[in-house]
Amino acid sequence: MASDGYVVPQHSALNGTYVDVGEFGFDESEEKESEDSGPKFDMKSMVSGMTSFDTSVQRPNPHMKTSLPSKTFYADTDEKREPYARKFDEQGKMRNADGSALNTIGADRPAAIGAKGDRHIFAMDGQGQIYTADAIKENVERGKKAQESGESTQERFHHSSFLGGEDVAGAGEMQVRDGQVELVSDTSGHYRPGSKQMMQAVQQLEKNNVPVEQLGVEFVGKSQGQGALQASAVELLGYQNHSPETAESQMRAMHGKKDQVLGEIKNAGQQAADGANLKPSQFKRQQAAAQASSASPATPRSSDDSYFYSAPSHDDEAVYVDIDEEAPYNNDAPQFVPEEDPYNNDLPGLVPEEDPYNNDLPELEHEEEEAPYNNDLSGLVPEEDPYYN
């Protein structure tokens, strides 16, 4: 219950009941219960050699934007972890410790392979608590503070920083826009989480009311030449009861089959008979182009079956004319001249090269009875000309 006694109703996805939430809409009772219980997830340890990497001094790295020799920062107490702990309100928006909406847009790209900008690195502990940080910003700020203090080394930030090098239930990157979690990835060189950890992270987000139908997931390539796989969180959750530990490999196999089918369809369309893969409107235009081509022997027709999709070159005439059925042009004429030409350009004696305007035309006769005003100023009288000056 909040300090003012007001209770905000919130629907729990676990048991269908309503629970009391705190000032920012956070389920405080659930948090206390979680603190008293052990890990609820399958945990993942750091990759071999990363502990030594964290504790040894590394030279300044332009990719990590460390300005001094550095060791990895470990948040090994609750006080150190608190600035990075994230909460969720009743709408599923991720919030900072002060209640403001988290926004990762604008964050620099971390140094890990497969990492991307506009994201925070994250880690999730055994109770489902999620921590995030802009790793590059942390490194820059820690370097500045160390230099101002006259120190010769600085601390740097990695996935292992959040839990002091302990095991994680999930790790990677999160893209969050004004509190709305948009994407979760498994990009972490320190932990290299598996499908089970990605599944657990998405399930925890769903538990905190994050709309998974608007959430994307990204699996970084795990071997040389393997690209990243992006999919919807809903697709991933479809494997939660079907070997979730191999969800990524199953999804890659399914996406591979889909890409193969799409490739076969594309190839079949490219090899189809002329016009077989066109829409009805495009087919009619093709027929009109064929008629225009047969009526104009001087206009060559390309032998390339794909010529309808390519722009005409400057060295050749257009292979077809894009004419609608109701276009006001005569397609059977040797030259495309409007049927009703409002301007007669075939004027006798007109020589465009020498005189673009025919000045030899007979002068127009002005009938004074039709002129609204008498231009003979010598005979103007005010009664006859209302504009007499």
C-alpha cells in the first residue's frame, strides 16, 4: 500500500487477482516475497576466462571509450546496484529508480560483437530483477572522474558489473523508448546466454505487463558467418513448452525453410511466361505496349523478359508506353498526337529556330464597340470614362 493509503488496482497475470502496488504502481508485496526465496530461473555463469579479464588491467580501449587503463566495475552490494535496478508500472512501462520512464534511444553502441546503438546492456538476477545501463556512457563518466581525481586507472562497465560477476538468469541488450520495451537481444560476450535465458527474460517482461505482441527478440550469430535472427516475442514464447532450451535453433530452422520457400517463389516468378506474374492492370498495360510496338516498327522491343520492370535507357527508345485504358491518346497513330489538340501548332510560316513567336501574323482588329473603355485619351470626358484622371 502506498504511503498515502491509496491502493491502485492491478491485475496479476499469475493468479487473476488484484494486488496492492506502491507509489509508482510497483508490486511491493511480490518484491518482498521474491527476496526471501531462492533463484527461480536457470542461471548462466560467465564464459571461461572472463573473470580474469575483469580483474586484470586492460589498456585504454577506443571501442569501450575508456580513457585510462581499467578494471571492470563490480556492483557487489545493493547500494551499488540500486541506480541500475528497473521497475515496471501497471501499464508495463519500464522505469528508473526515481520513477521516470527509461529511454535508451541515443545510447552508444557497446563494444561487444553484435551489439547495436540505442540500447542498454542488461542482466537479470535469480529473482527476476532487471538491471540496465548505458555501458559506454558509464565508461566515459568513470574515466573523467578518475582523471579529475588524478588516478592512473579507471573502472569500466560490462554485463558482469550488475551482479558482481555472479550468475545471471538473462543478459543481453534492451531497446526501450519512453518506458516501452521494444526489443530484447542476447548479445553478451561475458555470459553468452542461451535460449533458456532469453525465454526467461521475455517471460519476466510479460509477467510485468510488457505487451509481448509489440516486443521483438534478437539472437546474435553464434558462429562464424551466422547472422542475427530477429523475430517476435510471441514466436519465441511458442516454444516455452517445447524444448525452450533449443528455441533459437528451432526458430532458425523454421526461418530457413520460410526463406527457402520465398526464394523458390521468387525464382518461379522470374522464370514464368511473359506476363504470367503480372497484376491484371499491369497485364493490360503490357497488351497496350505490345500493340504500340507492333504499330511502330521503328520502336524495338527488348528480348529481356524483365523489361517491364526496368527503366528505359537514354540510348534506346522506351520499350513500352505506360498508357491507361482511358488515356486521351491515339495508340494506333504512328505518332502520339492528342486526338483533340487544343492548340494548332502547324501554323503557316512558323520557323521555331529563327523566331519562336510568329510576328508576321495579321494584326488583330479591335472593335471599339466591344472595348469597355475609350482609349482615345484626347477625346475623353469624365461622363464617358469613369476612370478619367
